[in-house]
Amino acid sequence: MDLKEKKARTIQYVAIFGYADASEKDGLFQSVEGVAKELAEAGYTVVDGGGPGVMRAATIGAKEGGGKVIGVTLYSEDIPNFEGRDPKNLFDEEIKTTSYVERTLALMKMGQVYIVFNGGTGTISEFGMAWGLAKLYFGHHKPLILYGKFWEEIIEVFKKKMLLRPEELKVYKIVNSPLQVLDAIADFEKELERGEHDHGVRTSKDYSL
């Protein structure tokens, strides 16, 4: 069966992370649109931070694919460098949070699979949280999809310079196209069907955070 025709079953919510300052002319923005469109057409619900850049690209792509988008937003008056809610990000359902940490945790809870695109320190913090949780909950973790070949170099540096456990290198896949994203999720779903582990799906959208 064509992956684009497959409807999501066990995995439903896919959270997308990346650079908030990406413009519509950037290749990054366009890549996110393409991935989100494919996800929506395959039946997945996209989750993003409700802001600009990659977040808005994710919403645009998902809506183009006829899908639903959940925005996890943060309204804050005391974080001057935070991009905030983007009025152009027209998601379908909003989950409001009151602090950066609460927002990050909400995104971690809502997503069942995480796709991490290129970004800055905010994206690094989200990637680190997702990777750390996958290690802690290994066996019923929520897997990561790292989008872009640049991740290969980053992971190699981590392998050489950091003190990693073997399981920490088993919780992600590096991909470079929308169809590879769908292939990766399909692989995760096959693991679920084989009972190898539940990727956090057994507890629905919730990590015990």
C-alpha cells in the first residue's frame, strides 16, 4: 500500500521542532511544509509550538494536506527573546502554557514521534529533552526523527566526545526527505505491531513528566 494512502493507526500525533526565524523563502521552511503535508495526507495529526518559522511551516503544510494541527503556545511578558504566538499560524486546536518549561513538557507529552529540523538553542533544548526522555524510557520511549544529513555529523561528534549508553543511539533515525519520514514512522509502527516496545503509545500522549 502506498504510504501516502496509509492512515495512521497506533501513532497519531507527530510533534515538529525547528528554527523559529525561518522565512518562507528558506529551504528549511519549504522542507517542513513538504514533510507536514505528507504527514497530514497519511493521516497523522501535526503538533507544533504555535509560533513562526518552522512552526508555521508545519501548520501550512499540514493544512495543505487536509490534516489537523495542534498548537502548544506560550504567552509570556517576561521572556523578551521568545518569539511567542504567531497570529499567522492558523492551527486547529490550542493548548496554552504559562512558561517555557511547561510548553516544552506539553510538546513532549503531546507528541508520540518527534521530528527535529535545524534550529537554534531552543531547538537544541527540545532535542536534548526528547533524547534524554527516550533514554530514560527506553523500551517504551517516543522515537526521534532527525531531519537533514547535517545530523549525521552532529551525532558523530556526540559519539566521539560524549559519554553515551548504547541504547541512546537506538532511539532515532536520520532522514532527508518527506517519504523517508513516513518510512521511519512505518518502521516504528511495525515495531509496535511486533510487540518490541510501545514507543509511549500504551500511555497515549503522556510521558510521566
